[in-house]
Amino acid sequence: MRPRATTLRAHLAGALMMVAGVSVLAFLLVHLNARQHRAKETNKVLDALLAFEPAKPPRRRPQPAPKRKSPPKATPRSAAPRPNLGADLSGLGAGVALFDSGALQGLSDGMVDAQKLAKDMVMTEDAVDVLPDCSRNPMPRPPPRAAQKGISGEIELRMLVDGQGAVQNAKVTKSTPPGFFDDAVLDAVRSWRCKPATYQGQGVKLWITLPIRFKLG
């Protein structure tokens, strides 16, 4: 009986050792699998950390530079037409001072030279202090035809006498007989020198009316 019991014990011991070995092997396998799983998870985390890139700030679009507004162009002002009053005296009121065609020359930016303005001003007879005096000039000679035929006549003359006494312009406004004495009178008065009209002690331009009579025969 003893040998048989010994054999049974040996078998039981071998079986227990096999079970223990299998258990240890299973434990080791489970432990290795767990370590491999943890290693894979760790690698995934490391890969995720390495692959992570911080979010880049959004690029700011460059704003266009503000356009400079060009200054408004100045509209050229047309020069005011100068009054042409030297040849037309119709409708002049008494005591009103007027400018002739050259009165505004030399004036710039509204700066008025008082002396030049006074020299270029054309005044009326009622506006001046002293009227011009042309009595010292010789009378115009009648044309030979009038002297031969003893023709008398009368002329009404308009003259522009400047501030120095020179006759700047002259025209016949009435003539009897018409056109008979006009040329002779106009030729004569162009060389006359008169005492100029004065305003506040200064010579000024003035249109005057002068009658001239021819008595012949």
C-alpha cells in the first residue's frame, strides 16, 4: 500500500506544481500585457504631446493707409471788366466821381494807392473844387473855305483834361453848320495846355463842355 500512496502523492504534487506554474505563467502574461498596454498608452500620450502645436494667433490684416484728401482747387476768379468811360459820358450824374479805362491798372490785391487813384479818377464838374481853365490857348483858326465865304458857325466841344492840364480826348457834340468846323477845332485843341481841375489841392481829370464860335463876314 505504501508505494501506491507515494505514487499518488507524487502525482498530486506534480499536479499542484503544474497548476502553480500555469498560474504564475498566466500572471506573468497578464502583467506583461498590462505593461505593454500602459506603454502603448504612454506612447500615445507622448505622440500627442509631441504632435501638439500651440494655436497661432490670427494674422492681422494690414489696414490701408488713410487717403490724404487733396486740398480743393481754387477756382480762378475772372477779372472784373474795367469800365470804359473815357469815350462815353452819357448819363453821368452831377458830383459822381468815375474811373476811366486805366483807373484800375497797377492795383493788386485790393491795395489802392491813393495818389494814383486820384490821378486816374475822372470827376464831374460839380465834384471838383476848381474847374479847369483853357482860356489862355489860341482860338482855333477857321478853315480857309469858311474865311473866303464868310461862313460863321458854332461848335460844342467835349474835352477830357487830365491832372497836368493836357487834353487827352476831345469830340464834337454839336456843330453848326454840321461838320464844317469839326476838323479844324479838333486839330487845334489837341495841343492845348490848360490849368487842370483840382480836388483837395490835387490835379484831377475832368470832362468839360466848351463852346467855340466863329463869326465871319
